[in-house]
Amino acid sequence: MEVNNQIPVLTQNNWNTWKHDMQVILMHYGCWQFIIQTKPEEPDEGATYKEKCDFQLRKDRCYTLIYTSISSDLKNLIIEQLME
């Protein structure tokens, strides 16, 4: 299934539309768990290299999708939070 991840950039005026569009994109890429209140479980010590890489890839993809979809004046508000 192809998903268009080109949504309008978040501004001070389009929050409701943007958040729903972003949720759909993050769900498509398996990244929504990084946003909802439940903390995603890190791969355990017995996880394979591939499982650990897949987890990190989804986490990085989540950050990238959000960061590239917000206006420049809002980026400084989330940089610290997203980098944690």
C-alpha cells in the first residue's frame, strides 16, 4: 500500500488537519507507538541485530517524518523532546 507522506507543513493554523494526517503516516510506517503515551519496548538483550536495527529505524523515521513536516518557527519547540 502506497501512502503519500507529503502533507502540508504544520503551522499555527492547521493543527487539527496536520495531526490526523501525521497520525495516519506514522501508523503506516509502524511509528505511532513512539507518539502515544505507552513507552515502546526496546528490543531485549536477546534481540537479533536486525530486530535492533528495525526498532531504531522506526524510531528515526518517526523523528524525521515529524521534523520535516513542521514549519521552521516551530522546530525549536520540539527538537529537545524528539531527540530523547
